[in-house]
Amino acid sequence: MVHLIANLLQQALGAVGLSGFAFIINPIVSAVVMFGGISVFVMFLVWMERKVSAHMQSRIGPNRVGVFGLLQTVADALKLTTKEDIKPVHRDKIPYYIAPIIAFVATFAGMIVIPFDKGVSVQNLNIGILYVISITSFTVIAILSAGWSSNNKFALLGGFRSAAQIVSYEVPLVMSLVPVIMTAGTLNLNNVVEYQQKAGYWFVVPQFIAFLIFITSATAEANRAPFDIPEAESELIGGFHTEYSGVKFAMFFLGEYIAIIVSSAVAVTVFLGGWLPLPFLGSLPIPGFAWFVAKLLFVIYLIMAFRWTFPRLRVDQLMDFGWKVLIPISILNILITGFCILFFGKGV
Amino acid sequence: MGSLLSYFKNIIFGFWNLLVGLSVTTKYFLSMKTNTQQYPEEKLPLPVRSRSMIKLIYDGEKDQFNCVACMMCAKACPNSCIKLEGVRGADGKRRVTTFKLDFSTCIFCGYCVEACGFDALTFVAEEYENSVYKRGSLLQDEQAMKWVRPAHLAPKPEEEVKAEAASTAKAGV
């Protein structure tokens, strides 16, 4: 579909004698398709989160706008874009404006290496996993600069907490992926899935502990409850985005949900076999993309269930959990996997 | 060695606890049960004496309002939001002709209802959806406030009330 549109546009450019610019068509078409798709998906996720939380609390949730309240997020987005943009007077101007853009772009850029189906990704990078981890950790810059430039003590506290949190949870996040990389012998997300297809099992089976560590640290990376101390409503009002309103707030909000999508997509690709069908259901005529989205929704449901089940951690508990539990266990996991590769020739 | 064991035991125990928590919320999520009242579709019956709306009692049998335009309610009103006029009828009794209550300044204190000596003003429980689209709609006249009291809400005969009061007084002694 994407290639079809891109080809058509390239031919059109050639027809008007601008074939020299044909190389920009593919990235632009991919970017537009990704942006549209992801935005709609984020809107669906916001609706889903509200429905999930509502049913967990014996409520119904949004049911007024559209069928089952599906258009509620559209209404909310319209409201946010038409709101007055209130800016603190003594803000630090440049970081204040740049922060929401970084928060959005850094997470959105992570989407480009995710394989949605066999060979379908915007860029088939051979360092895909490394790229996703490094580009999404740029959000800490956005959050810190948002907190600093708002000139508000709550925002600043939120920014500092976020820096401490993201830096310490980046470590177990990466270390939980290391055993998989060691076993599969590649950093390319497409090849990781192909390895799982060849091996006949998903990495969640031998690396269940790594999967748990990854999900936990991904939740922390996305600043989601129970690790939402950077925005902790009851303590810090809104944390780093206290002083943001209107479209800028929407950018932070969008960035947060895209961060969930990116980390869930990485979890699905690395641990749950990406576009591969469920075992024993491979003969069904379901495209790989549908399998991918189904698994993605499952992982996102898990992350949402965390939010609506677990109480928020205290700052010191958060650091304890990160440094005293997740990191030692992930190191142990790497060691055991290494021994298994050494003695048995392949991962556990 | 013991501390190392308790370290792992703690982690496994904590993980089990988290699983239990998740299972509870997931059970509720899948059951799709709701305990909330779905307001516009479902309405809770309000208690009979709740103060929702002030109404002018209309006597269906005599085909007239109970109000005799004695002006006690207008005098009792702290915001002077009641305006009414009456005329003396053919039978020599005063009857209300126009009755206007401006609900935009009314504070629902109930003084007018208390001041009424002719059982003409009352609070009504069931009409609690009082929002309007225009401010002017809050100024209601006697036709908008007309309310026929259903039989089950009719006041008890005087003898019965007196007997009840006597019995409670006795019980109190």
C-alpha cells in the first residue's frame, strides 16, 4: 500500500521532470502514513485506557461521543487545541518551547525501526534495538528542560525525579535485552523475529525473567504508574508538565502514549515473536500485521492494568527496586544465558 | 547465605502479590459489571421531602390555585424574588391572578413555603432537572409552577395530626 502510493508519486514527479527529487518521496510517504496511523492508534489507546480503568472500577467510562464513546478522544483533542496557551512569565523561553517537541519526536522516531509485518518497517536498521533504546531515552532531556524552564518548583522536582528514574531504569531495560541479542546474535529487529521463527519458540519462554524486567523498566521509562513519580498528581500537581497547556500539553500527552506503543512494540518484537502467529494457529488466514497488533494490544493492556492496579512507589523505593532488584537479576540472567550458550551452543 | 535466600524469597513473594493484584483487577475488567447509576437513563427516586423545586399547588377539584395572594411569601422572601397579584372574586375571597418567582435569584431557603398559611406553596421532590438554556427561562409564572398534588402526598386531616402529636408527647414523657 505504502509502496504503491510512493511509486505513484514518484512517477508523477518524473512526469513533471523532477525525477531528481524522487528519493524524498519514500521517507515523506512513510512519515505521513506513520504519523496518521500512530495518531489514530494513540486516540484509540486513550479511549481504551479510559474504558479499561472504568471497567476495573465497576464503571462504564466514556459512552456519549460516538459509538461506545470512541470519538471522546477526538473531542478532547479538539478541546486541547482550541484552549488558551497559558505561559508562565518567567519561563526560560527556548527550552520551554523545545521540550514538548523533543518529547514527541524522540518517542515517535523510535517507531521507524519496528517491523509491523515480515519486512515491513520504515527503515530496516541493522542496529534497530540500539537505535530504539537510544532515541527514546532522549525524552529525559525533554522532561528535564520542561521542568527547568517552567520556573516552577513542582515542575523542577518532577524533572529531577524523572532524570533519576529514567537513568536508573535505562540500565535494566538494556540488560534485559542483552540475553536475547546474545542468543539471536543480531541487533536487527527483523532478524530477531526471523530467529524466533526458525527456532520455533518465542523468546518469552526461555527469557521470561528478561521479559518481566523489560516490561517493568519500559513502564518506568514511559513515566507510567506505578512509576509515575515525575508527574505524581497527588504530590507534584502534574510534575514537569504543570505549566504546559493546550497544544504543548497535548504533545507531552501524545509523546507519553507513543512511548508506551514503542516499548510495547519492542517487547512484542523481541519477546513475543512480532508478526508470527500464535502456536497451532499458523494455518489461519490472518495477516502478520493483525497478529502484531493483537500482541501489541495485549502488552499495552498489561501496562494499563499495572497503572490501575498498583500504588505509586516512593522515590527511595523506586531507586531500591531499580538498583537492588532489577539490575542484579538482569546481570544474573545475562550470566546464566552466557553459560548456556557456552556449554550447549544456544540460549536456554 | 540466609540473607541471600530471603532476598530471592522477597522478590518471588512480591511478584506473587503483584500477580494476585492483577488478577483481581482483570477479573473486574472482564466481568464488565457496573455499580454506578447511569444518570440520564436511570434516575434515582428522591426522598419525598427533598427540596428540588418550588411549586404552586393547584386544586383540581375546585379548579383554582390554593393561593389567596396574602403576600406572606413575598414578604418572607429574603431576595424579594416573588411577585404576585390577586383580586377579590365573586365569592368574596381573594384569589391569585399572577404569581412570578425568579429562580435566578431564589436561594431555595424555603421561607416562602414556611410562611404560606394556605397550603399553596410547596417543595416538589421529583423535578430536580432545573437547568435551562436561557436566563429568562428561570422567571416562572403561575402556569409554569402549577402543580396538582397527587393523593398520596395529601396532608393528613387535622385530628389525626393532633392525635399523633399527643401520642408522641405522651411517649416523650
